[in-house]
Amino acid sequence: MKKEYLLGIDVGTTGIKVGIFSKKGQLESFTAIPHMILHPKSNYCEVSLTVQWNKLLQCLSTALQKAQVSPEQIKCLGITTLCPVFIALDDKGEPLHNGIAYSDRRSVTQAKQIYEIISRGDFFDITGNRAAPGVCSLSSMLWIKKNKPEIFGKANIFGHIGTFFLHKLTGNFAIDWTNASFTGIYNTKKNIWSKELCALFGIPIEKLPVIKEPTAIVGRITEKASKQTGLKEGMPVVAGAADSSCSALALGVTEDNQIFQTSGGSEVTTICSDTPRFDNRFSNRSHVIPGKWLFHGAMVSSGTSIRWVHDNIFYPENKYRKIREKDISSPGANGTIFLPYLSGERTPKWDPYAKGVFWGLSLENTRSDMIRAVLEGVAYGMREIMEIVEKDLHIQVDEIGIVGGGAKNELWNQIKADIIQKRIVKYQFHETALLGAALLGGIGVNIFNHYQDAVESVADLFSIKKIYIPNPKKFSEHYHRNYEIYQSLYEAIKDIH
């Protein structure tokens, strides 16, 4: 009997990944191709859907060749994406504009206007989220409606980036409920489009894709997609889910108050909840598991801040040279403090105007201090989030599992442990979003009997590789005062922003 495999696709902030997994979660083949977020104008943050589709085709071709398995052995496909990336598609499923990513700030005016029509409290009560530019797709829809009325009128479907890929693969339009949670027109408690909000803001509900459970089969690989991708025609494709939600599934974060952190382009602390007990300082969504919810303490620019300082300050002459630990200064960065607000900030500031700041520079400081300050600045932001979790939400946290590209950085993990004063746990396996997407496919085609069956099947992957122990003395001597300054800086200069 031939082995059966699961296929996962991860459309992320910095690249596209494809993984072919066994039923036990063993990664039989992995391919990744980087891509760039586009910034055509100030405050714009876009994704070229055409470029991403072509890169996905490259990834799939390479992954299938590496795996040396026949397409017939791959039983399902699940997709996970960065979220949100708002898109408008025509009746053929082709994009009418570049995707508008979560850190895009062009719709600041529209986000404000939402609260002129509906109160903050009523909007939050329905959606579980804020009307923030980029993060809330409604503001992007309204920007299109105001500034690109020809696109708004021509659009057949408003969705997220997963909607585009699902249509390319199956010919059907859909959106999963984890993505729908961040549209600003979705009732996150009831798992339905809000007719009230659509009517208030003139969004034709017939232009919205059908909402699917993440494990639901949206369709099957079409003949055209089969020829393009090399995948078997007729293979089931499930709706999939947003990246943090897929990671939560793979890690087994399925019970009340369980927590983990994703370290990537943005830094996201995620907590599972049995009830929709939403806090307006967090981003809130339906989990992939029915009757569960997730809330995220999400910073906008973490890994992107490191990439920025690398490319523009540290090694502008050689962008392929890696920063080494010996290039980074001592704890406290010799008094230099960095506010990582290069694209505004979400939790807990929720300020699209916030700017990145280096504070405390003197003639004695070097670029080694500046890179250290960036690593520490992100960790200070994480500490702010964890203080809300423990003091306000009354959730006791002793350790935090960390996944994503940033989890590979040994020094940064230790800095986080020392600043947050929590144990940071790194696992043997990192590609959790990709694996979670594949597991959703396996659930959808009954390879797994239920969610817990899927989680248990891959549990061995998440043996602990290393635990980073916090050093209280290092915090008191090097970080305590800097953290106090970090907190005071935003309040001192926010009106200047």
C-alpha cells in the first residue's frame, strides 16, 4: 500500500513555502522562495498577487521533484496566509489591484470615518476588533470605494489573499472564518457576515465570498490548475486558515489560556480562549476549532525592523552578510533604546502614526549598539503585552513556546527571556503554520478523525530543543530602567507623530 501525504502551502510576509508531509507530520519535502512586500507610495504596503502565484508554481514544482512521490499519493491541500491582505477580484478571479497588507496605512481616514457611523463599542461588540487601517479590511474596502470607484464597481468578490489562491486552484471563491474575523464586517461571535455592518457601509453582501470552516473542502484541483501545478486533478483543497491560527493547531494550542508566540516579520503573542472574551487592545478571531477563539497581542514590525536595520545601517554595502553575535553590543545597548514602530503599531498602542525612534544616541554609540537596541526594543514591546495578559486578563504565564523564523535566533531568544522574565521554549520543529495548513487538509478528507487526532499525530515533532532561562539580575541591572524609558517615550512624543 502506497503511503499517503498531506500538502501545505504557506503564503507569508517574506516568502512562499510548500511542504509535503507524512501523516505523522514528517516533512518529506520543503521549498521556500522569498518575495518582497511592495511600498509604491508612502504608507502603502502591498502584495503582487500575480508574482506570488508564479512563485507558488515554482515552489510546487520544486517540492514535488524533491519529494519523489507521485501526485496520486498527495491526498489533500491546505493553505495558510499572512492576514489580512485585502483583495478585489473580477468575475474570473483575477486581481483588480495589488493586495493591501495588514501594515498598510493609506486608509487612516476611512478607519476614523467608521466610528463616525457606528460607535466604537457597537463595532467592537459585533466584530471583536478595532477599525484600524490595514488590519481591518473594511477600511481598505472603503478606501477603494472612495479612491478607486471603478475597481469597487467592477469587483465580483472582496476577500483576502487566500480567496485568490483558492480560486486559482479550484475555481471557487471562499474565505475561512479565521480570515473573515479580520474583515471588519464579520460577526466573530456568530461566525456570519454582519448584514448590519454591510448595510451601514454600503458593502454589497453578494460580493463577499462564502465563509467556510477551515477544514471544509472548497473544491478540487481543476484541470487547468493540475497542468500548471503538477498536482493531481480532482485532489481536495480545504479552506485553510490564517498563519497564527494554523500554528496554534499544529502546536496543540487548543485549550483555554494556552499561549505561544510567533516571531517573524511581526511579533504575535497568541492565547486560546473557550469563550469570546475579547479585549480591545488585542486582535481577536475565531480559532480553526469550532467553539474556540484566539486573541493576539500583535506588534507590526519586529523581524522587519531587524531586516531594516541590517539593510540600511549595519550592512548596506552587503545585504547578504549576516549579523553575527560578535557584531552586537552588550545588554542595555549602552543606553540606546529603540521604538519598533516603523509601520505604526498595534498592541497595545493602536497608533498608525507612531514612528520608529532611536533614543539615547551619543558620540560613544556604535551601530553595534543600534542593532542591540532593535532586538531589545521588540522584547520591551513583548513585555508590555505580557503585563496586560497577566495583570489585566489574569492569565498566569510561566513559559512561552516560540515558533517562526525569529525563533532560530539564539541571542534574541535569550534577550526576550531576560526582558520578559519568562522561560522561552524553542522546539525541534519550526514550520508550524505550514504544518497546520496540511493538518487542516488531513482533517477535511478524514485522514484524521478530528482536530485532537491531528494534534496528537504530530506531537512528537514538538520536543523541546532548548529552554532559555530568564536572568533576574540581568533585568535589574540592564533592562529595568531602559524598559521604564521605553514605556515613557511613546507617551512623550506621540503628539509629535
